[in-house]
Amino acid sequence: MIRQTSIFAGTALAIALAGLLPAELQAAGDPQSGKEKAQVCEACHGATGESVDPSYPNLAGQHESYLVKALSDYRSGARDNAIMKGFAGSLSNQDIEDLAAWYANQDGLKDLSIK
Ligand code: HEC
């Protein structure tokens, strides 16, 4: 009886961990928080990442990991652009994750049937 209980507890723990871990690993960004932080980006990239002018890239539906990398590179200077350096320079890691989650969750590029 004791043995069965511990096997059950162990299984329950494994299931709980399996449910938690992937979310922990993949989605550090919070899209709703990103939406608020994206207000300052709206003038060029549009409210949902569909840009207002061809000189500004579309961000809607872009891969989250790509957006994180682009913003991190502007911040560090590895990607050199005077405009984006100004906007990315003061972002925290959490800001970058949240903004990337927001744009990645919008329709747009992800509607393209590119596999
Ligand atoms: C004044 C206009 C302007 C504002 C405001 C602005 N950006 Fe940009 N953004 C640009 C331009 C121009 C580029 C292209 C720069 C380049 O050539 O690398 C760009 C590029 C980017 C890229 C790279 C896209 C790609 O396809 O590689 C990301 C990501 C990005 N911006 C996110 C943001 C975020 C997040 C904010 C708000 C915190 C923001 N931008 C605010 C003009 C702007």
C-alpha cells in the first residue's frame, strides 16, 4: 500500500513536471506585457507589427527567437542601426522577451505557407 502510494506520487510529480518544464523553457515572454511595451514601437512598426511604411520591417508573426536575437543585437551593437540602437538600448532582457512574444503572436508573416 505504501509502495503504491509512492509510485502514484512519483507519477503525479513526473506529470506535473512534464507540464511545467516546456512552458518554462520556451516561453519566457509575456505577450500582454509586450503589447504595452510596444506602444513606443507603434509609430514605425504599427500597432501589431504591420509596419506603416516600407522602410520599416514587418514584425507581425516573425519567429520569436529571431526577434529576441535582433533586439539583443541592436542593444549590444552587434547589429548596427542608429534608430534601433536608440529604441533597444534601454530594453531589459524581460522587455525583449515580452516584445518578441507579442509580435510573434500576431498574424502576418506566420500566415505565409513557408515551411
Ligand atoms: C522611428 C522608427 C522606429 C521605431 C519607433 C522602432 N523601430 Fe524597430 N526598426 C526600425 C527600422 C528603420 C528598422 C530596420 C533597421 C535595420 O536596417 O537594421 C527596425 C528594425 C527592427 C527589428 C528587426 C526586424 C528584422 O526583420 O530584422 C526589430 C525586431 C525591431 N525593429 C523592433 C522594434 C521594437 C521592439 C521597437 C520598440 C521598442 C522598435 N523597433 C521601434 C524603425 C523603428
